[in-house]
Amino acid sequence: VYVDVGVAPRPLHDAVREPYLGTMAAVGERVGLRKFLEVPEPVRLAVVAGPGAGKSTLLRRTALDWQRRRGGLPVLLILRDHVAAILDDPSLTLAAAVASLRWLHGDVPAAWFERRLERGRCLVLLDGLDEVAGEDHRRAIVDWVSAQIIRYPRNDFVITSRPYGYETAPLTGATVLQVWRFSPEQATRFVHGWYLAMERRSRNADGPDVAEHAREAADDLLVRVRAQPALFDLAANPLLLTMICNVHRYRGALPGSRAELYGEMCEVLLYRRQEAKRLTDPPPGPTGAQKKLVLRELALYMMRHKVRDLPTRDLYKVITPALARVVRRAGAAEFLSMVERSGLLVQREAGSYAFAHLTLQEYLAAEEIKEKNRPDILIETVDDPWWRETALLWAAGSDAGPLVEACLRSGSARALALAFDCQDDALELAPGLRDRLDDLLSSSVDDERRALMVQVRVTRALRRTITLGNTAEACATPVSAGLYRLFVEDSAWRGESRRPDLPGDAWPEDDDPISGLWDVDLEPFLTWIGEHQRDQPYRLPTVAELNDPVMHPVADIRKRPVWARGDATGHRPKPATAAGVPHPFGISVPTLQRRLQADRVPAAMFAMASKNTPFVPELARALFRQFSVGPTPGWIEAYDWLPVRVALDYCPDPRPHLADARLTLFTGALPDFLPASAAARDAGLRRFVGLLDADFVQSGERFAMDHSRERWRLDLLPSPALRSRAYEILSLSYPVVLFRWLQADRPLDHRRDAEVRLNAYWARHLRGMGPTFYASPGRAAGMAERALVPPAMPGDEPMRMLTAVIADNLVHLLDKVLTRAVPVTAEIATCLRFGAMALAAAYADHEDARVVFINLACGVTALEERARGEIVPDDMVVLIRN
């Protein structure tokens, strides 16, 4: 498994000061070593990095690639294996050193290598200058390397070293390249590649099952690592990440506590890796356990003084007495050199040292507190966030009772959050203390206590983060149902309804991610979070942050929608999705058409039941003028025929002549029905109306009103005024739709079924608008604001008056829906959707307005589909802090 970490040029003094572990500051473009070798002239490169950064692996991979790509001869020497020979004979040639390699068994003579080196095009890779013991010896090796460069000038030379080893013995003329640590994407790629390789080897097989098992194991590890920010940071080091992978695979999980894993890391860095390479400190130096003891004291000293860096003089004052207790004759300077080589301590600035990672300082301090039985140090600091991780690492190996009791005495949100975390992580805790903590969570004696416990829960829910680049951290888990439920309950106390769309109207388990959110609720949610986390403001991620592979195990937009920030300040949040992932408020054109088809029946009923609405006769007269060649007959002025046509369409009657009349009228083919001459037209109209007797019309009206009472529960609306608005939307929308439809459909075959023709009319309206509409509640609210100021409609006074009334009622009712004062029932959805589509029909010649109203209808349809369970949202929310 190989992932190219990349290198970047950097001044030596900067490379030496870079910590070996944790997030790495940007030092330039991340490029492969190969880029620096693919130049016309021979190069001299010094590759510098801390322990476990992958220097040796980089050289081995470079050697393989060089032979495959360039056809030249790569030469790899481990410098520590040749120190004795070079010191004994400084005139030893590189060719002789290569010929002495054990694995060649003397089969290739030095003369052959001499010819190849003199010819050029060889790549000489010299690994591990820092592993040469003693500064004088390292300088002697560098002098020898310089001599070989002069002897074989037509070849490329690359030497690797840890910073401390190279700083005192640099190679003259060499360009210093610093090795990058793993990026989150590279770490992810490495873990997946490592697991796949291990599964193939252990099963001695390959195939989809092997790949799937490896993927599941890798994802499990990545989720666990990313849920622990400090561990995630350490995983940027290839050595430590490999160790984490091994522990996870062979234990089936990470150690029961982070403290165990950090302990293993410290031991690997301090002495186990050196022992594996057979590199030991000269006697009578301290053992690995003794080194750890001294560093424990140093770590606790630095924690108590709240410092990350310590001047060398102060460091000597701390470690000298500790060293005297474990080794009779060991100087502080020598000890510091040994520990610096291990990578646990790093020189930050001239004369100043720090632990390679704060987590290791916290772990070692916790170990010292446990070994010296000093929990009083932690008891005094339960309200200080500086000590939080140290306290939890201590609790993982101790009885956390004294610490939890101190937290309960403090009673602050931060201390109580620490107490609950200790309950989760502690090696042991008395049942009585566990019961007291459980009682706290379940009690809400007064508003003040409830507010405190809410703050505790918010603090705990957001405590684990992962690093995104160098500027932001993301919560390691999506917002949970339990956390969001607290927000909903608090909002209800303030008289606001923020309940999400829940399948079956049942809340998920508290630890499950929350879904079904409305965009209009996310800013209030962030404000609520800010009220409980005043020192750490949170926000939604950007789309770019969600596309960062480090986010995928937490919230993968390739699999489900994740809420993101708007594109600009003031823009509403939006769900980020990849291609093929359903939008949580997405409505397809067929879905909208199907709902409109169902809306037609109740809309027609209410139009018929509202026969005396003053605008309908005006619209009827306008329609007859549209199809007439002369003045409209006077008797039509007094006859409201549009509700009658509705009755004919929806009130079944066995009389054939009424069926014929219904077919004729609903084709919209009045030019076929009405002759061209005024007299014939008048006679034809009278003949048609004669088919309709008063009894039939009255029975149709009664049918419509009964139907609306029994099946259209608009009486559920909270006030008569709202019910009146809903009735008015329905009763006025159908005439508008019919008018525009008949205007548009005059040339069509009058024998076609009316329902098919109306669907075709809607289809023409929706043509060219894409296969799916995306209209969240926030977008619907924006559309509603625009509906109140539609474009002018010159020369069409009845239509203008009618649409103004529809729009006013629609916006008022929609506001009640978006504030959740009115539920999104099928009846309410029909009122709003058919009203919006009636406005779209009315403004068919105004493209912008038409699109607004169609999107408004889609937004209402999305809410209805979610309420009916036809759309089961699976959106997620992840919070970011800078």
C-alpha cells in the first residue's frame, strides 16, 4: 500500500522547527519527489521529515518508479549499515559500498557499478543520516557523500534525515525538501488500501466480497478516528496511522480507551521503533520506561503552567532532578537529544521545546497524576477547559468518583458536561454517582435548571470535532435527533413550531441523525446553539467543505443530502447533493401533474358552489366575447354558465343529451358549436342552455357543497377567516384556469377527453423547466413575497381583479403553513397548489411570474408529499466552527 505524501521546498531552519505530529501548516504545493528529479541537470536533494513520516518508504517507491520510468539504475543505501566501513576507510567509493550490499552476495563486482555511475543516469538514494550515531560521525558521513557527488557528478543524489540530524550536518548545495504529512484524503485512501491489502492476503482471495468487507472495516475505523479530534490529528503521521490500523484490525476495534492507544504511541516513538531497528542509546542511558517517567513529570509541569513551549533552561530544571532519580549519570542535554530523536519533543524556536502534539502532553500528564495519586490537581480545575482532556484521560484508568463529585459541586455547565463525559469514559464510577447524573438529565425543576441541562447537553453533543484544513473544525457526528429535539422543545416554549417532517411523526432514537428539516429553521437552530456555546460560534459547512473527502465518513453528499451555507451572505441554507441523490424537497413534473389532476375535482366543486361570486360572470362574458363575432346576447349577461359547466362535468347523469352537452362544452370547441352569424349563434346558445333545467343545476350545487363538507375538511382551519380564504382560492382558481385553457386550446379536436386536454395544457406550462423542481419552504416564502407584486396585466380587468384576490388569499394561507400554524393536509395543499397554478396560467405571457408561481406550487407539493410519507427525507446537518 503506497500513498505519495508529497514534498515541498522549505528553508532548513523552518523545516527543523516544524512539529512532527498533528496538523501541518501549508508549506507550498504538495508534489511528488519525482517532479524534482525529472529535470535535465543532476540534482542534490535533502528530504527532511520527522519520525514515521514515510521517508524510507518514499525512497523505496522512488527507486521502483525510477527503474520503470527512466530505465536508469537506482541505488539505495541505508547509511547506518555502512558507517563503520566509511569511518575505517573514508576513500571507500560509492561503487564499492553498493557492491558490498548483503543481498547481492558479491555476485556483482564493484567495477560494474563504477562503470554505471561514471556513465551517469543513476539515482543514488541515501537513507537515514539521522540514524548515524554522534554528530562527528554524521559530519564524516556527509563529507563522504560530498566526495561521492564530486566523483560521480552525472548522477542524482537524494539523502533523507530527521531535522535534528540534518541541521548539524547539512549537505552543501542540496535543496531541502520537507515531507508533507497525510492530508485527510490521503489518510482515507491509505486506510482503505491497507485494509484491502490485508483482506486479500488473509483470505488469499480477491473479489467483490473481499472488497466490501475491507471497505466496511476501513469506514468503521475512519469514523472512530474522526470522532476523536486528537487521534484524527495524530493519524496524519503514516507510522501512527499504520499502528492504528493494526490495533483496530487485530483487536476488532480501537482500544477501550484513548489513553491505551496514546500509551502505545508514546512507547513506539520513545523506544520500540528504535529497538526494532536495533538502534539503542549508548549505556548507561535511561530505559524506555525511565524516559517515559521523566517526560510524565515534564508534561505535568507544562500543563500546570499552561504552556505548550518551554525554554531550554526551564526544561533542564524540570528534567534534571527526575533524571537523577532514574539514572546515576545522565545529563539533561543528552536526554533531551535522545527524546528529540524519538520525535516526542521538538524544538519550536531557538531555545524552546514542545511536545510534538498537545494530546501527548495531556496523556503523559494524566499518567503522572495517576501514578502519583494526585486527583486534587484535576478537582481544582473542573471549570477550566485547558484540563478537560487530561481529566478524561486520567478517568479512563481511574475511579472518577472524586472528579465527578467536584463537578457536581461546581454545578456549571462546563463542569457538568465533564462529569457526564467522565461517566462515559471512566474505568470505574460508583452507582450512586451515576444515578445522580441520570437524575440531573431527567429533572426540570425550574426554568433555570432546565436551561443549564440544555447547555450541558449541547456542550456534550458538540465536543468532538475533526479538522478541516487549517481553518475549521467539523463536528465528528451529524446533529442528532436528541439535540434537535431540545431545540424544538425550547422553540415551543417561545411559541414557535420547528418540528421536522418525521416519518410516521415519530422521533428517531436520540443518537440517530436528524432528518426532515426545513431550511427556514436552520438559522434559528444555529442561533439557539450560539446561545449555549457563546465562546464557539457554529455555522453550516460550505459546499467546498462538504466535498472534502475528510467529511465523507461523517456526512457524505454522494449518498444523502447535507445542509450547506447559502452561496452568499443572506442567502438561505440549501441541501448539497451529488448527482443521483434525491433532493429533500425535489418534485418531479409527473408528480406535480398527478396532483393537479386530483386537484381538478375539488376546485371545480368549489367553483360551482360559489355561483354568485361576482367575478365569474365577468369572466364568462369575456370568454364569450373571445369566441363571438358580434355582441354577446343579453340573456347571457344574466346567466352564470361557468358553474353549470362544472356541474355537467362532475355531476353524473344518465340522460344522454346532458352527456352530449358535457362533451361538447368541455372540448372548448365553442367555434364549432356556435355558427358564424349572430342569429344562428344566438339560437345555438339558446338550444344549448335549453338542455339544462334548473332542477339539475340546483342538484349539482347541492352535490358540490355536500362533497366539500364530507371530504374536504377545511373546517379544520383554526378560524372562519382562514376557511373563507381557502374557499375563495378554490372557487376562483378554477374559472381562471378554464378561461386560459379554453383560450389556448381553441384549435384542438373537440372530441378529446377534457381531462386529457387539461393535463396537456399543464404539460405545456411545465415544458422546458427541467425534470425536477426544487422548492424548499424558504424558497416558497420568497416566491410568495413576489406573488404579492405580480406584473401588470393591461386590458384584462376581470382577470386582474380575480388574480389579485387569489394571490392575497394564497400568500396569507401559505404564511400559516410555513409557520406551521396550519398543517399541510391534502385539502390545504390543493388550495395552495391550484391557486398558484391558476396564477401561473393567468400570467402565461409573463415568463418570470409564471416560473415563480409554478415553483410555488412545487414547494407546496413537496411539503404535501413529505406529510403523506411519499417523500421520506434523509437529509443531515453537520456543524462547523472556525
